[in-house]
Amino acid sequence: MKPILLLIVAVSGLLLSGCQSPHADTVTQWEYKYAYNPVGVGPDVNKPPAAEFMKNKPLYETKFLNEMAKDGWIFIQRDESGGCYFKRPKT
């Protein structure tokens, strides 16, 4: 009796796990973007002076990330040069 019960449980588990495997039409397709924060230090009228930028850098970074998120971009990571990698589902 026990071997038959174990066999039924094992087969049921295999069948259920097979039903949960992703199919090509349900797998999320992603698009990726590499971007820099447009607010930086420089002589441009729209850019703050270096001291102000460094003092308020977290504010500028937060604003940049929130703007990207409004367009559906999900932050992945930042590289050594300050550029950011983002992804979002393809539509």
C-alpha cells in the first residue's frame, strides 16, 4: 500500500510541476535602457554649481529615478561612471 501511495504522490508532483513551467507566450520580454542623470555639474544655465549639486545630490538622484519610474523603468544598477541601467516590460 505504501509504495503505491508514494508512486501516486511522485507522479502527481511531476504532473503539477510540468503545468507550472513558463510558456513562450507568458514569459515577460524586457527592454533595457542606459541613462545618466541629466542634472550634473557644468557651466550650463540649467545645471547647478558644483557645491550646490554635491550638497543636494540625493535630491537630484531621487528626482531622476522617480522620473524614470514614471515611464515604467525599473532601476537595475549603477556603473562606475554614474550611468544607470533600467529595464521595463516590452509592450
